[in-house]
Amino acid sequence: MFLKPLIAANGIRFALLISLILSTLMQRYFYRTPLIYLFFFTSFLAISCGADDKIDVSKIKLEIKIDRFDQALNKLNSANFSSEIPRLKEDYGDFYEDYVSQMLGIGTSSDTAYYAILRDVLSNIDYMALNSEITQVFPNLSTKEQELTDAFKHILYFYPEQKVPRLISFVSGFTVQTPIGNNYIGIGLDMFLGADSKFYPSLRGSIPAYISRRFTPENITPRVIEYYIREEVLPERDDDRSMLSKMIYNGKILYFMNTVMPDIPDSLLIGYSDQQLKWAEENEANIWAYFLEENLLFEADYRKIQKYLSEAPFTPGIGDQNESAPKLGIWAGWQIVRKYAADNPEISLQELMKNTDAQEILSKSGYKPK
């Protein structure tokens, strides 16, 4: 990989931050400030609507375009480097500063001393090989732009006051998938090349196969929307400490995702393989019985409950021969929220998202899988 040669030659601090792609840990990395990007749109009265209802967003004026920072860097050469870098800095603003100072870790954009190191990065043979594959896999992002436009229109349908961020694609050096910063969401295309990409096996020591199998193009839209919802629409409260509160919080995130991306399969929303999804569905009653028998719902010691909420190849303690699906606490929370929404159709999506009483949601859901 180009990371190790660059570290040895230039001292560049490309940390393989695998926690950035774990659903529960990724939020720790985000260097963010409130989004300020204003988008003109037509607002609608948000009414009660379940994930299976058809929502008409055709009159909401929005067209997402993903700015190709990766392609802009490709246009740099020895003749235009010094003149084009200031232009990139101006065009990409806070993202450019974050890219140079935090993602690459080569200095600040106010000091041109980093120019020489950036030249070496872009001319490194391993970087160029990675960039070549990105160009082949993503010659354009029109399909993703359409998917993201539709998803953000759905978000604006329910939350017309939300600000739509600028979307910027880039090469992360295998450090981050979808960083959220001031006025932008980045899309690290090297983290979505496809599960069979030749680059991922060499990262196995830092990024295990059960994680990299989700580094696929179809994961771009759900991951962007998931972290936007988590950061900008429904951030987790510090008071949500119990297993049940974390189950319901994450269940609401997935329910919201399902509502604004109705055509994306459940497996992609939660990050399961088809086999894992089938296992969870077939063992739903056993999963719930286990949580009750082990008195886990009101357990607030994260060391005891994290294995039911975190990314892993399976959920320890549940199922035979390590065949269970991972993060079954989140899966069960999703089913509780779905049941609550189905049994209480008068509750709007906004009211559901505002409700922080996990016990009430559980009680009114009547959740008793058989």
C-alpha cells in the first residue's frame, strides 16, 4: 500500500483508523461544526408516515452534485501545481484544510511548506495505482447523486429546516469513509471500491474482512445518510446509557433511514449480509428471550452491553458455532421501533424521533416476537 512507503519516506501520519468505519465508533473521529449551507427548497407539512408509505417528494427542489476533489487533484502537474493549489484551497474551503491538516497530517494550508510532501504523495506509485482503480470503479457518480438527491429530499420532507451539506469525493488513504465537517460530508472513495478490491487484503491486520466486505459502491448512499442523521438530525444523548435506550436510539436511526431510503434493502441499511439478515429474522424470538433472561435491557455498564451493539463478525453468546448476526441489540431495537410505528400510526415520524422515553416506546410497541 502507498501508506507505508509514504510513512517511511516522508513521515506522513496516515493512521489506519479502522474505528472510523465502525457504526458506533466512527462518530468519535468527526471534526465538525454546525452546517451552514443553505439550500432553497419548497417545504411541506410533515404528516404521519411509516417506512412503507409512498412519499411524494417531486416538488422539493434539490439536486445533489458530488464535487470530485479526487479528480481535481489528478489534474495537478509540475507545471500548474503552485498556481492550482491556492485555487483548490479557495474552492474547497474547510474541506481542503481538514484534508491537508487532519487526513494527511502534513501541515496547515496556510504554510506552503507542505507542497513538497503533497507532491510526493500524489506521485507515489502506490497512490497512483489506488487512484487508477478509483477512476475505473467511479468514472462518474451520477447514480449516487440521484440516490442521495432522493434521500435528502425525503429528509427535507420531514425536516424542511435541515441544511443540505456539500458532498465531496476524495481519496482518504484508507482512513475514513464519510467524515462530516463544516459545510460538507466527504466520501472516501477508496473505502467503497468493492469487497473484492485487490487493495483490501493487505489491510487485514487493521481492517478485518467482516468490515471491508461492506466497502462497496452500494454502501455509499446509506452510509452518508446514516452519519448525516446521527450527526445533524438525531444525535445520541449522553443520557442514553442503558441497553434499552441504546437499542431504541439505534432502532430509530434505522427506521428513519428506511423511511428516507425506502428502496434500499434492510441488509444494506444495517450492514448485514443476506445470510446474517436471514439468521436475525429467523431467530428474532430467541434473541429477545435471551435479552430478557440475561436482564440486559436496563444494564448501563457499557462493558457488559457493547458486544450486543458493536460491529463484529457475530454476536458473542448468542447462537451456535459463531453463526449469529452481529450487533443484535441494534437489530432488536429496530424491530421494536417498527412495531411501535405500525401500532401507533397517529404518531408522526418527527414525534417518534423526539420521543426519548425508550420504556414507553417498548411498552406501546407490544413487542413480543414468537
